[in-house]
Amino acid sequence: MKKLHLQQWGLLCTLLLLLPCGVGAQALKPMKTGELQLALKKLRVLGSVLYIAAHPDDENTRLIAYLAKHKHYETAYLSLTRGDGGQNLIGSEQGYLLGVIRTQELLAARRIDGGKQFFSTANDFGFSRNPRETLLLWDSTRVLADMVWTIRKFRPDVLITRFPTDGSGGHGHHTSSALLAEDAFRAAADPKMFPEQLKYVSVWQPKRLLWNKWRGVNDTAKIDESLFLPMDVGTYNPLLGESYYDIAMDSRSQHKSQGFGAAKERGTRMEYVQHIMGDRAQNDLFDGINTTWTRIKGGEKIGKLIDQAIARFNPENPSAVVPLLLQVYRSLNKWKPANDDERYWINVKKEEVKEVIRECAGLWFEIVAEDYSAVAGDSVSTITTVLNRSNLPFKWRIYDVEFAQGFERSNGGKASKDILLVNNVPQIIKNKYRLSEKLAISQPYWLIKPLNKGMYQVDDWQLVGLPETPPEHTVLFGVELDGVQLTYRIPMMYKWTHRVDGEQYRPFEIVPPVTANIKDKVYVFSDRNPKEISLLLKAGRNNASGRVSLVLPQGWRSKPAFIDFALAMKEEEKTVNFQLFPPDGGSTAEISVMINGEPAHGLEEINYPHIPIQMLYPMATAKIVKLDIQTKGKLIGYYDGAGDEIPASLRQIGYQVVNLTDDNFDNMNLSQFDAIITGVRAYNARPRIKFHSPKLLDYVEQGGTLIVQYNVSFGLGTQQIGPYPFRISRERVTLEDAPITFVSPNHPLLNSPNKITQDDFKDWVQERGLYFADRWDDKYETVISCADPGSDQLKGGLLFAKYGKGAFIYTGYAFFRQLPAGVSGAYRLFTNLISYGK
């Protein structure tokens, strides 16, 4: 049995921190010649930069690309959150699922711009007006500890913040990231601060902290260069055939869920940083910081060897410099560091040299599983490939499988080899392993424990900061040349050929024996009639069988009480149905699923072409709501926006919903609908909206009710949203429990068919609303208002106007969050909007 011990696990986490971003979960990707030359040049630079901000997409990819690929510094971005609280322009995922998408988008961005990626355990709970509000919800001490941990582990010479501390960043999370960066700058060097970390890392003091001044694309204001250090990030790199600005825009365009596709600009492009703390730089970001090999006592000879390798590099025969690089690696392997700084840089450069040797020699290592998943305790067959694509006489000496919690080799096979690797002749081993029954289901490490409102719960310091869970199923490949042994840790992957996209990889995963997906996340009961609860069972192995049942709160009952099932083949699916009967009175609760007496997991697949496939296995639960609600009308037209779940929510309370698309809109008889609703950001996301808007307003004039949910003020497809002018602002109410004022308490929207009271604004989630109107024609009526503490009342979150025979409603209130979350009062109010005039 082979077990990955705690010490090895910690080493793996450290190596992942040092390696290029995303290496831990990706198949090897050979460098192009220009990239390899840059990797050689990077070997002679011993300097590091940590860029700090709050969210995915906050980072300045221009500066990261310039620092990583031009200056060759170790460059990383610390995003305090994973972007869970934002909007999604490519799908319907929200919350932690969106956080997983944005995590992978950041990794995709870093693979382009050359940076590394870190996170804290702070949760993006949505927009915040100021740092006071932010730090009430975040555990500020823990976030600071996470930042200090990252600084102590990455040991940056320079810290750069994206936002200033004066609040002009426009978001409480933004300002908080800058304020906490100042605290972390000091605390990382103080052994009294977070001493529990010193079991793994040592204290570290960065040389300086600076602020990266924000400049828009069209900002031509002159910069006082006596206050700022300038850098031309538009510099062209002939080895890459691109400028750093070009690279940065490709990186920026990976934030697809944000809709942040970016255009390239050729020519000079300046960035500016301003001193905040530490030693002031006069002429260069790294003034006073030794970034050469003389940083290590006696390191001059290492630097000279690397310079020789750079000078002798031949792109048509890159393996010719491997003997020089082996001398570098041999020296580093024997080096006795004098202090923690030397120890850090020796470890960093050892890993870099090892990777450059692999690239120059064309070494290829791979272990591929027969399937992308297995259940703990089952067997997995693998094919291992080792290939040397040079004439160098490498010997394959080590082949050591390391599966978390151990394994059994079920068909023999040797754990070590001593094979001469002949140029371009692959060595292939087939094996079969029985996995330990103790293996945990594969999950993002930050989602294993329940989420607190402002923080993820992560106890293991070795995981904190990592962008994703380190691969638990790896192989050590050891090769030897000229008496130097090089060991590479490669994750086990699954590989397949897509008929369109060709060769594809994804991580190997441990899955539940059977997953149970509840069809809907929320079930809303408006009367005593039962609803059908459908469970989609999916087998994680062959011959999966057992009994499934629902765990119900008091007063609820299901029919039948349980269902027996049998699934013969892996990935076979079967739908089972229960009738769920609600109690007499109102009730809000949760149901869960049991399979064979154990709590069941669901299955969430995130599959977009710009990021690797992500599989999550949350507990199989759903919210159930019995509410007191009356509805009028029956048929709803829903003009899709940027992706939300309101149509499914409306079907829960008996509405028939027809999705209006570009394909069917022109020929659709709109008069049949009792109301038409436009999805969130429909006027931003649907290019044909400018042609459809007149028809929508004509529908209103003829007697229909049109409900327009929030849009952002920039990028509107048309200014003709309502029958009369109004202006969408950036105003919002961030606190979900902000007090509501009834501006027009007798208005039909508050009285028919449901009497709306203050109780209907309890238990809202994340926020009240966003992108309220701030100016409107006198023909609009305001119905309710609200405000965050210390802010002015905002009346533009719900505008109503009669037009012809019908009614137009604009709402910035966050129904797109409330209805899928089963907030009963939001259902009652939204139903009143739909029911107007019926």
C-alpha cells in the first residue's frame, strides 16, 4: 500500500505554488521555441511581485504580462474572492458554481499572461458600498491571515494593489483589498502575527507596496511622473510575435462570464504605480532589490552557467544546452542555503531549471486512466507513457504511483525502471490499481465545508491560497542523465478524442457510487396539491443498486416512502418520482435524499469550451416552500436575457412560460400573453433588442403588461426601453435586509392579488437590488423605496407607468436571485407585477 503522507502533501502544495499556473490539473503542454527562450532568460532573474485586488477580473493583465514575460519576475495575482457574487453572462450558474467558473477563468488568464494565481477564503457576497460594510461580513482577521500566509509563502519583493484606500475604487471589496494589503505588508514580517503559520513558513518583509493607478482606455490626462513610476506595457516581444498588451487582452478575454472580451491596441501603452509603503523606488519598480544570482552568496557561478546556456541556445537543437542546465541543477541540489530567502530561491529555480530541461529535451510523461472517474474501492486501469525526443541518453529510473489514501496494484508490475530512453521511441506501461475505500469524493477544497455568509471554511494552511485542489492521484517519473536524477510529478488524467475539438484531457476524479439530482432547486407550493419530485439517479460504477428516499421536515409527507432501484451500467441514469404533500400552513424547509441509508450527493457539471470541465458533488438537497399566494393570468412570455432561472420559478407557481427568442419573436402573437418579462440584462445581451423593443411597447399600448428587469447603463442595445424616458444608474441597495418604505401604499402593485407587507421583504438573499433608475419622466409612478444605512432613499427600483391600454414596469429589485432561492415575499410581489390589470 502506498500513502501520500502529510509531509508529502505539504510538499506537493508548495510545488504547485511554485509551478506555472494550472500545471497541477492540466496535461503537459510543450512550449513553443520563443516561450522556451523566455523561460531560459527567466532562470537568471530572482525577483517577485504580488498583485492584490478583490475579484476575478480586477487584476491588471497588462502589468502582469509585462512583469512576468518581459521583466521575468515571479508574478502572481492574489484575488481575495472567487467572484461568487457577480452576474453570469454565459449561463445560469450563480453563487459557488459561478465562483468555480471564475476560478477557472482566472487560471486560463494566467496561462496566457504568465502569472500565478492565489485566493483567500473570503466569499464574494455581492456589491458592497464601503469597506466597513465589507469587513462586517468578512472575517477580516482571517482574510488578513490568508494574505499574510500567501506573502510568507510566495515571498514577493514588491506588492502592488489595484485599488487605492480612499474609496474611489467604487466597491467596498475593492477598498478593503487595499486596506488589508497595507496591514498584510506589515504583519507578514511580524512573528507575533499568526504564529501558527510559522510551522510551515517563515516571516517575510516585502521591500515596498505600491498602488497601480487606474487609467481608462480613453484617459489622456497627463500624469505627474514625479509621483508615479511609469512602465511601457505596450512593448513588443519578437520571440512571441506579440506585445505584452496583446497578450494581456487575450488574458482579459478569458473572463467570459463577465463579458470582458477585450480589443488589442498596438503601440506604446503606459502603466503607472505610486509609492504607498516601504522603501521608495526612484527610477524602477525594483530599485534596491537584487534580482541577480548574487542575491545568493556564491551564486555568481550559477548565473554564469545560465548565461552560457542562453548564449548557446539553438532553437533547432534546444537539447544542446541540457548539459549546462544539468550543471546548474546539480549545483542547486547540493547548495546549502544560508537563510530562508536563499532556500526559497533555490527551490524556485530548481523547479524552473527542471522544467526547462524537460522542455529542451522534449521529455514527455503521461499517465492516462481508462475513464475520467471511479468509485472509492473500485479498480482503475491506466496507460503510462514516457518519451524522450532528443538524442540525450536519458535513463528512466523511477516510476512511483502515489494515490491519496493508498492503493493496491492488482496485476503486478514494477514500481521502478532502468530503461534507456531512445529518441522518439515511447515506453508504455499498462497497469491496474485498486483504489482505497477511504478515498474522499473529488471536490474543490473550499467547498467541502459549509459556506458561511462571508467566508469559506478551510482549516488546512497548506491548501489556503491555492486556486484548486491539488491532484491526489499522481505518478513520480524519475529520469537520469550524467549522474543527475530529475523527478517529475504528473497527475493522472483522462484523455479522449472529441470529433470536433480533437484530443482532450480532464482530471481523474473519485465519484459517489450513485448521485441523485433533484430536478429543481426550489419547490414552491401555492396550495395543498402535491408536486412531483423527480430524482435523476446516475451510477458511478457498474451494478449500482439500492433504496432511495426523501428526508422530510415535520408536516410534509411523500408517496411512496421509498423506491428501490438497480443500475446495471456505469453512467446509466434512471428517473424516480415521489409525490410531495405540503402541510396546511406556511412553511419553508429543506428536503434531502438518502441512498442506502446514507446522505446522497448530487452532480453539477460545468462545461464551457474556454475552461476545463468541472464536476461538483454537492449534497442532494432542495428548498421547499409552502406560501400564501394568489395569482392572476396564466400565460407568460419570457424574453431571455443573460441567463437566469425565473422561468422555472414561475412554472413552480402554475404559470405557463414561453421563451421568446430571436428565432420565434418576429412571428409570435404577443397579444396572447398575460404579461411579458425581459430577463436580466436583456437590453445588454440581446443584439436584436433594438428591433424588438418597438413591438414590445406596442404590446403594452394594446393592453399588455411588460416587466423589464435590471440592465446596466453601458452597452444598451437601445435607449427605447420604456414608453417614456428614464435613466438607468449604477445605484443599488446592497443589504438584503435594508428597510423598505411604501411610497404608494395603495398602489395596485402592493395590493392585488396579494397584500404586500413588510413581512414580504424578510429573508431576501445577497441584495435588495441593483441598477436602479435615477431619473424618470413624470408619467412614471414610484411604488417603494429603500436605502443602505447612511445612504439616501432610492425610489427608482420599481417604476410603473400606464401606456395606452397597458402597463410598463421597470424593476431593479433582485428577483432573479430571490425567486430561485424560494423567497416567499418576492414571489408574492413579483406575482402582483405580473397580475396588474387582470
